[in-house]
Amino acid sequence: MVVAVEKLITPDILKPARYLGNERLAVHKPWDTAAIRWVLTYPEIYEVGASNLGHVILYNILNAQPRQLCDRAYLPGTDLADKLRATSTPLFAVESKRSLREFDILGFSLSYELGATNILEMLDLAGIPLTWRERQQQAKTNEGVIKKDEGNFALSTSTPSSSFPLIFAGGQTATSNPEPYTDFFDFFALGDGEELLPEIGLVLEQGKQAGFSRQQILLDLAQIPGVYVPQFYDMAADGSIHPHRPDVPKRIVRRVATPIPAYSVGLVPYVETVHDRLTIEIRRGCTRGCRFCQPGMLTRPARDVEPQKVVEAIEQGMRATGYNEFSLLSLSCSDYLSLPAVGMEIKNRLKNENISLTLPSQRVDRFDENIANILGGTRQGGLTFAPEAGTQRMRDIVNKGLTNEELLRGVKTAWEKGWDKIKLYFMIGLPGETDADVMGIAETVSWLQRECRGKGRKPLNFNLTISNFTPKPHTPFQWHSVSTAEFRRKQKLLRQEFRSIKNVKVNFTDVRISAMEDFIGRGDRNLGKVLHRAWELGAGMDSWFDNVDQAFAAWGSAIAQAGLDWKYRQVENGEWNIMEMGRESTPHHPSIDPRLEAPLPWDHIDTGIDKKWLQQDLQRAIEAATVPDCSFESCSHCGVCGPDFGHNVVIPAPAVPQFAGEFVPNTAKVQRLRVWFGKQGDMALVSHLDLMRLFDRVMRRASLPIAFTGGFHPNPRIVVASALALGATSSGEIVDFELTQSVDVENFREYLARELPTDIPIYNVVQLDLKDPAANQVMTAAEYLITVAVTGETTPAQWPDWIDAITAREEIFWEQITKSGKRQLINLRDRLFELELITANNTQTESTAVVRYLGSSRLDGVLLRPEQILFMLKTVASAEFHLLHIHRNRLLLGI
């Protein structure tokens, strides 16, 4: 059943367009013809989830499968969550608007340790029991669901209220250590999902058609490499995990897939997202071997994407989406040898379209003029490097593979190429770190500033992020113990040191967030009850700054109530300061310390990296010995390469095309066109700023020759006459376009209409003289239809009297506060030109009317707003009125 969202998604909700599901390139497949119905649920607010590349890729892949439908859901804002609970409305998927309970399978992205409380919140809002045991028990007791064969229950079919979807999680944290979360999920999808999820879909379809029980389906899923069904496994006293039945694997193999750039193109939101650009993956996996880096260990081997496929995906994607910016994504973009060639090829092909390229954090030792030339554009973005540590000794301990000379060369190249502000990432609390290493961060920053000085240049500014090292599973540092007290002490040292250094902004990661991440990240199944209780006590959005006080208090209380300690893993399972191992161990005999042989809760997850190798690499860290990158030098013998995980794929660098020059904005104005358009349906909930962004992208998708402003940040010459209130509909909006080439008016209208949403109809297009003023400069009045309600005992016959009373007056004063804070009285009656009652009627609770008015609407701010009509009605009727709807009929020009 479709949820009646029109009463929920209203203008009073913050950014209501988050929940519309009507994005460009969204896939709407028929509900009734789908054999299996998925929801990919990202447990963050829409702006984060909708721009996540993995989310987009898997959404596209699942919808490409025959007989499979994939919808989406996100963590609602607190305002919508409150409405859902107040109205007993279940959380819904954004496209179909159906309750999450109606789907066959819900997949959550568990990409960081603190995301699970958001998942519990979403399940609760959906009316789905939080644990797999509760779901199983509740479904067994529901009428008509019990199966005679094993007493289990099947997937939801025609009676979704009798059963629940299968709930699973994927993502980096799910792959790394699923154990703290096993109470809540039917299964986990480990590793890359491009091939794994379609295989899961086929098993579900076959099981559903055959009428298999839920237990039978889960057992079939457990046979798929990469699927972990925790209810078939038990935890031993030492925290290790073992199967309790012979027909499931003892160790679950992480899945590996080759990136397919074409699936990255999709979902162009109408609201501005965190990564509001096209993102294309160029390389998956990293073999640098940084000993703190879990993604570098969990994504091996490294796999380059063919440069031609990257170029094709970017060119096609930019034209399909209308974005003006794209990003190339990899754990280490600079290790993609084709980066300069690919970047330059795209920059040349899209030279005339004001396109910018951004990259995530890069290897500073590989940053050179070739990479500098492809970055930015007319909107040169920020540049981010991650030295990680302030001294050479610490960088060797963590195997960063970066020297001071390489750091200086990269930073100086950026400075010489015009960057005056650079972001740097450092960590504190790394194994073996001394106070001298901590102070080395400040010394390194000061040294870089001194080396990058020049006459006529601004001082080099640094924006530093200093995070607290938290040991991660499947890394050489997974046995290490950290101290929050030490984090605070070292942060204090750095704060004092940076007080005397100018042009540096320092951001420290909250120690409480690090403590929460460390507590759950290396936990076992005992933490399920703690996680559940933390959510009950108010934890949620735990890594967000605004929520950290409440989240930390909730986690602290939950840990205490469970009889545990923040350091329970250290106490129970022997975590310690790994630098205490001493030097009596050797790379060939690292197990002299028996603590390295203790079982770990994630030992049953086969990531491909041999645990012995991690122990040996830990010993190398103690000796500050580095290991070369096996993508470009000799094999490090980590154990990944083989039939299960494949091998490194490194594509030689092609020749870099000749630079065709930077974008030069075409400021020529050859033609001006004025368009009358409407704003209907769901698009009424898209803000004015988002509408402006939409017009820019529409012009790009339509390949229409828009003119640009001049200056350092050229913008397209698109001017909307007047902003419309959020939630208001309209049939009389005006927008002016200035073009660099003449386009037939009807052709322009056709191209524009083809790329606009259907809820933005085009009514008329006319050509103007280039010297004619813009519409907003000659706009004088606006005509509205407003639907108004009044509470109390009234009749439709009273409405004409109220309208006549307003028109009969010469003065109705309204007090407003000026920008300077002064009180000012204005005569609203001077701004009202026409007022007319269209209809009036009574309901059981109130009397409503539709009123048409024509009022002043000028660029200088002399305007009559709909809510001021309510003030006039209240003045003459001495009753309380409220607006139900606003519709703008037309804008009048030149009256």
C-alpha cells in the first residue's frame, strides 16, 4: 500500500525535496511485475546517502536485473521522523512511497562503526523488529505465516504485515567485523557488491517461487561466497566464531569485483548534496600498505580501470547529468598512472563548458605539474594531502612511504601552480609515537610555510585535520590499545604550539567519537545489547558534531548498564601497546608474544590477507622498516593474490594529450529569450536555489549555448524573475536566458522541455531585444490564488463581507522590522490592487475560501505577500486565519 506522503512531506519539513524520489535518472519500475523488490537503505540523511558512489552503483546494477526492482530509503530528518511517529506512519521508500515492510529485502550500508544506531532508528520507524530473533518469533505467531515443514516463515508475498523483509548489511565495517551487529541482520554481504547482490537476488527469486521457508532461503544464501549468515554460527568463550552446522563455510570469503564506470552515472538530486558532482571510480584497492589503513587492507588487490572507459563514462555522464564538476575516485588517485592523461583528455573535450575536476586526498609524493594542470578550472577547488605524521620516523613506522623531500616538493608544486590554501591530514596516537613526533606536526607545517614564500604572493594557508588513531581489524595495528587521556594530552600540546603559527586553521577530531568508534569497531557479539541500549538511550547520528554529547552519554550509560568497560576488549582479550613487544621477535618468529596468537572476533572473515603476514608487518613497524608498494615494486607476500581475489591490475600510463588551454567564458550576448513556466506537483517543494541549479544543468544537458558572466567565477546568464515560496505552486513564472548563438525559438522550447521535469511545464517562449531589461527589473505586480481557512463558527456568506471590508479601507498598517533593526509601519492597502473571492465553503471543522489578489511585487522590495492578506482578513474579521495553499497565477511586467 502506498503511504499517503502528501500530508507528511510539506513545506514545514526541512528540505522536503529529499523525500520525493523524483531525481533525474531515478528508475521507476512497475511494482506488480517485479519478482524481488529491494530497498537500498543508506542510514544517513539524504544529502549524504544520495551522493554515495557505492549506493548509486548498486542501485543502477540491481535495477538493470530482469524481474528485480530496487528502491531507496534514507534516514529522515528529526522533523519527518517525529511526524511519522505521531501519525503512526511507517518509514517509506522514496520512489514507490511504499512502507519498507512491503519489500522482500532491505540492504543497509554499514560503512563506519557508528552507523548502526541510525539503522536501528530506521528499522523502528519502519515498524520492523530490530533483531532477527524478534522478527522470526513475531512472524511465527502471525496468522497464516507458519510453515508446516520447519515452523519457519517465507518472504513476504501478498501479506506483508505477516512477515518481514530480509535485512542485511554491506560496506566496509560490515566486511571488517560484523560481530557487534549480528543481532540485527539476517545476513551480511562482504566485500564488493556488483556481482554479489545480483546473485543474492537470483537465490531469493528462486526461493520465493519455490515457496521455501525463510530458513531454507538463508541456508541457500550462505552457500554464496561473500554471504555471512550469523545465526548459523556461535561465539566461543574467547570471542571467536564457529559454525554450528556442517553445511556452511567455516570462513567467509570477501568478494572482489572489477569497477564498471558506466554504472556510476545516475541519480541527479534536486537538492544540493554533500558531493554534488559526477563521481567516477578510476582505481579500486590500494597496495601502499599503510599499517593504520583498513581500506587499504580490505580492498586488495589494486585494479585500474581502463582509461578509455573512464573517459567515455565521464563524457557521457556529464552530458546526461548536466553537472559542472566531476571527481575521479580512488583510495590513492595519484597511483592511477593514467590520471594525467585521462584528466587532460576530459578537460580538453569539455573545454568550452566550464567544467571542473576535483580529486580526493592524494599522494603528495606523486603530485606534479601534470596533475596540477588537470585540477580545478575557473573554479579551482581545494587541494588535500595526507602526510599522516609529523616526523620521518613515524611515517616509517606506519609505512607511509613519504619523505620530507617528497612532501616539500608536492606542496611547493601546488603553491607554484597557484594554490594558496592546502588541506593536510595528520594523526596522533599512533603506535610508538613520542611527544617529539607530535610536536613534529607543528614543526613540519611551519617548515612548509617558510619554504613556500614569494614576493607578491599571499602566505600559504593550511587547513589541518588532526584525527585520533583508532586501531582497525585486519591491519597490522589491530592488536594495539589506545588511550583517550593521551589523545587529550597530545591535542593540548598541539593547540599550544599552533597558537604562535599564523595562517593555520586546526581541526581536532572529538576524542569521544574516537572512543565510541574504537569501542565497537573491534568488539564481539557481546556488544549487540550495548548497541541496542545505546540507541534506546538516544544515540544516533553519533559522528555528527551536534549530536556527540547525547551520543557519548548514551553509549557510556549503555556500557555501564551492560557491566562492561570502555576498554573491555583490552581487559578480556589482551589488547596492549604493541610497541611493548620488544625487539626479541624477528620477522620470521613474530609469535614469541603469545598475545598475537589469541583468537580475534573477525578471524572467520577471509579478506585474503594472511594473519601471519599482519604479525610480521607489525614486527617491521616496531623496527620502523618499510614495505614497498607491490603494485609497482616486488610482491609483499600478503597472501591476497590468487584465484579467490585476483591480482593487481596496473595499466601503463598513456601519453598525456597536449593542453588545449583553460576555459574562457563566452560572454557574447547574441540572443535573449524569455520563458514563462510553471512549478507544479512535487517540484513545488524544490527551493529557489535548487531551481536555479536545475536550470543550469538543464541547459548543459540540452547543449544550449548559454552565455556566461565575466570575472573570476563565471556563471551562466540565467535570471529567474522572482523567487517563489517553498511549497507554493505557480503557472506564471518567468526566466530569462542569454545565449551566445541564435537558436530557433520553437527548437529552444523543445530542447528545454525535453530536459525539464514534467512538473515544470513551459507555457511560452519569446525573443526579446538584447537591450530590453530583465524581467525582474520591470516586474511590478503578482497575481495569486490563495486557499485560506478560518476556524470557529463562520459561514460562506461572511467571506464576501470580509473582502468588501478590506477593499473599502484606505489604510491597513503592518509593522515590519528593517534590516537595521528599526520598526516601520507600512500601509498594506497601498500595495493591494485587486481582491476577489473565488469560492467559499464550510467543512465540519472550518470554513475555507479561495481568494484571488493582485498585489505589488517589485525588485525594490515593495511587495504584498500572501500572509499579509491573512493579516488584512484578521484585521476586518477579528478571527484567526491560516494559509492552506499558495498558487501564483502570473507576474505582471511594466504596468
